[in-house]
Amino acid sequence: MKLLKDKIQQEGKVLSDVVLKVDSFLNHQIDPMLMQEVGEELANRYSDEIITKVLTIESSGIAPATFLGLVLGAPVVFARKRKSLTLTDNLYSAKVHSFTKNEVNEISVSQNFLSADDRIIIIDDFLANGEALKGLLDIAQQAGAHIVGAGIVIEKGFQKGGEQLRQQGLRIESLANIKSLANGKVEFFD
Amino acid sequence: MKLLKDKIQQEGKVLSDVVLKVDSFLNHQIDPMLMQEVGEELANRYSDEIITKVLTIESSGIAPATFLGLVLGAPVVFARKRKSLTLTDNLYSAKVHSFTKNEVNEISVSQNFLSADDRIIIIDDFLANGEALKGLLDIAQQAGAHIVGAGIVIEKGFQKGGEQLRQQGLRIESLANIKSLANGKVEFFD
């Protein structure tokens, strides 16, 4: 997705060989026009599939997932990283190790909002080691839902998550796939 | 906003005289079509103002804030409740007591994304005691920004936050303002 790759080149900050900071448009400040295009592009790539629900994780997955949900006419469910006093239902839960926050979160989704009848797409802002995606897959499997695939805004293709999960048969559509962050420069696959 | 009030009556669950659960369309599962209408309605109510930035707080403020930002053509910034390893800039911070989670969070916004040139609208899913809104106002004031007003999806008008802040001169537009949750029923003002 050219618009996204241009934005990454213009505004992304390479903090190390593995860390790309995109907080000016994706995960702290959000560019709504770009997120709308992201949602439309993901819908386009999965236009061959029936999708009944969009599953993501708070917080940076919510904007792209919601624009995708709007195009699909499907509700969005975001997994919570912490329990609220009003989140009292029976829950699907999974453990997720976050490398950027250096901690393990238990993520949860109410059993009211995912079922065996659902055909799910999983959305996240980043795919690196695949920990968040694996947690969301675990939750979707606990619900017995059919997993159509995943949609990722930025994949760090030089890390292992995407390759591992594709080898296990998961369809993953990444709108920007990064080959390298070496020498302070962003290089994409293709 | 009739569509929103109807949705609250149909799907909201009154857990006590003070707790309304709306996790089927606002703060766990999200109804993207409703959120789009919320964004358009808020833009409409503030159509007399110039707004350069939408400020909200993770996670449930993000969807309505992003749709508002799309209509306004303005970026959205969401305050973070926890620090990320990539959130290393100088920060504006404020303390917020959450009644539903029963804890104090320090919320933060990078100084890169709010400035004295900004004309800010603050968006949140709920207004009850006003703690989150006060924290966001504090952050906007630290930036020296002009605060145009606030946009709230659901105000619990029987709690004190809205009244206090309006008395201090803040413009607050609530799309549904709840008068009472007594006897398991939602009653709105107007």
C-alpha cells in the first residue's frame, strides 16, 4: 500500500535495527484519513471471503479494525489487556508477551461476542514475533470460530512471527512489510 | 441523538443504580456504523468552531474520536494509560482515578503532538465523575492549547462531573445524557 509506505518513510523513526516508531500516525497520534484507506484496502484484499466479525486488541488495532468493520458492515471486538469491573462475563483469555512493553498480559474477550458461527478476521497494527496475533488466534479458536485470516498494518518481516504463522496455514495480509531497519533506514519487501 | 439512545435502551445493561454496561456496541464490541454517526453528530454540534486536533484516551474513546477526526480532517491523539518502550519523548502527564477499574492511572501524551497552536476537542465514551476528562483538560492546558470543548458519547448526568465542569465554563456536548438508572431502567434527560 503505497500511501502507507510513503508515510512510514516520511514520518517513521528507526530507533534501532528492530524498533520502528510510527506514533505520529498509527499508535499514539492517529491519521484518520490513512486509517480509512487502510480499512478499505484490507476489505479489498479479503473481498473473496465472508467475514462476520473483526477481532483486534487494544489500543492501536482499534482504528484500522473499526474502519474495516465499517466497510464490511461487521462489528469489531477488541481484546482487553486488563479486566474492567464491568467486564464480568465468562471470558476467553490468552497470555501475550509484549516485547515493546517487556511484560506478559492476559488478554480477554467476553464469550458474548465471539461464537462458533463467526467468520473472523484478526487485525493488528504491528506483526513482529507474532505474540499478539497468536493470543488472538487462541481466543478465536476457543470460541470455535472460523478464522478467515489476519490483516496487519505494518509487518516486520525480518522477525519470525509472520513466517511461522503462514507456514501453519494462516492467511496474513500485511499492508507494509519491512525487510530491514538496518543503518537507520526502512527497506520494504517487493 | 436518537439512534444512540435507542441502542442504549435495547442493548445497555443496568448493573446497578450507577453502572451501565454498553459493551455490545461501545467499549468492548464496537458498532462501526453507530460510531460513524457519533463522529458526524459531534462534528455537526461543533461546526461553529475551528478544531485542529482531537484528544481522547485509550481505549474506548478511540473509535468515536477517529470518526470525528475523519470528518474534521484533523489528527487524533490518544492519551496512553501505560508507558511503552517506544514512548520515550517528553510527556505531558496527569493522574486519573478510574472508578470502574478502582485504580489511579497516570495518563500521558507526547509533547510532540499537542502545542499552543492547537484548538482541541476532547472526546470520551463516558462522562460520570469527570476524572478522565479532568486529566485530559490538564494535559491540554500543559500544552497551552485552546480547548474548544468536549464531546461525550454517554454522560451519566446524575453524577457530578458534567455539572462541575460546565460551571467552570467548559462546553460539553453529550449525545446521550442519563438522568437515572434506578430500578434497572435507563431514563434520559429531555
